[in-house]
Amino acid sequence: MTAGAPRGHAVVVLAAGASTRLGQPKQLLRIDGETLLHRMVRLARGTTPGAVVAVLPPDADLLREALAGQPCTLAINPDPGRGMRSSLDTAAPYVAEYAQVLVITCDQPALEAAHLHALLRGASNASSGCAATTTPGSDTPCVSTDASSTPGVPAVIPGHWFTDLTPGTPDSGFRARLRALPPSSLFLLDAPGLALDIDTPENLRTARALGLIDPA
């Protein structure tokens, strides 16, 4: 953390995806009438961060409307088709000087505030300053893609990691860096319910059947 940097933490809400497999903007799906995007920013603000940064796609008028009344910084990813890495790059100037950055996506409808608070506490006590979520069969590309017990989002990482993102595939993000940490230095929080994210129509049907997403 550099001299004069803000204390505390920031939150990055990754919401620039085009939802091509789903066929509709996942950000605008609703839980009890509230859009997923609005809900995730609200949960983020509930952690009392120094900043909340929502990364959105260029054509974001409807998403801006969905965030009416939620104070946050809107960071526009000019080319979200380049993958998750491009969204992290977009957020970097806003969060790199914070001691901790909580990274969440907008498509985990089972996410609750208590999980975010637990991650932040765990990261504060971990020697690496990092915390992450483990889910059975997690395929979240921000940090992990191929193992059932590897770290995934939501995750907490040091802000300075945003200044030197690991080279690799467009969706590599912080995956390699988190997985390379000694297990004893990383706080891991198991959350099987967060294995369900909304990427496909089948995912959406499952979420609706579980009551996690409002009916069409």
C-alpha cells in the first residue's frame, strides 16, 4: 500500500458481460423485484467500502437506470468481449491503492451480505491478505476454472495486484496468483450455493425453480 493511499477496502462489481449464452442481460434479472445488478451493488455498499466500482459494457443505458439511487462509480469497459481481464484492467485505476479489494460478479443469486463480511474479516487475518470462495465444481474464470476446491469469487485481494495483472489468457484474471499462494496463507470460505451462476438458460431455469430468481 503506497503512502497516502486510502484505508480500508474497495469493491469491484463485474457486470460487463454480454450474456450471449443466456440470451438476455443477466444483470437485469430480478430477485424480489430488484435487479441482480442493483442487488450486488447494494450488498457491496453494505460492507462500508471506500469505493464501489461497477464495471459495465459500453451500451449501458438500461444498466445505468437499474442502478438509480445506488451511489457508485461506473467504469465502462470499452471492449468486454476481450474477457474478464479487460474488466479488471478497467477497474484498476479506481481501486489499485486500496489495501483490500473485494471482487464480486453480478450473477450469483444466492450471495448474501454475511458471506462478503466473512471474506473481508478472513482476508484481514490471513498472512497473504487474500480470501476467496470455494464451491463444488466452480467454473468462475476470475480466479479458477478447473478444480472443485480452488479459490473463486467473491474474493478479496490486495489492491496493488491490480497494477500488475498476471499475463495470460483474457480470462486469467487473478487465477494463477491465488492458486500459487500457500494454502495456509489464504482464507477460504466454502459456499456450495454460489456454485450456481447464471450463464445459460438451464442455469436460469434452475435458479427460478429454487426461488432465487423471479419468474419471467
